[in-house]
Amino acid sequence: MSPASVAEDGVTNLTYAVTLSPMVPTATTVNIATSGTAVSGNDYTGAVSTLTIPANTASATITINPTTDTTVEPDETVILTVT
């Protein structure tokens, strides 16, 4: 994941890589569950419920886009669980 944290400015995004080891010859779909204190659609966009890693490819990425707002609030978290 890069970067590990960002300002809620709508400029810098969080990119998560989901990697298969070893790489497989067929497309693989994984389920993605989101949790944490940030709210999808309010604090960020880009969350997906599934991610497909193409055949003969080691990884695919998910990008979380923090949403700009003017509300003063404590740090929030986004947790992605891959199954």
C-alpha cells in the first residue's frame, strides 16, 4: 500500500495491490470487504466488492480516493479484507 496515510484533500490517493503467489494461468476473482471508521461514499470513493486479477498476471490494484470536505474530524481508517 502506498502511501500508508493521506490528508483528506482529494489529491493523494491510496493504492492497494492484491498479489497472487504463484501467478496462475486463469483469471482469479477475489472478494473485497471494507471496514474501518471512514465511510464509503462520504469519506472516500473507489471501494469495490470484487477484484479480478487477469490470467498470467501476478497482481491487480485498488485505488481509494479520499473525499475533500471541510469538516474537522479525527483520523479515520479504511480497512480492506481480501478473501
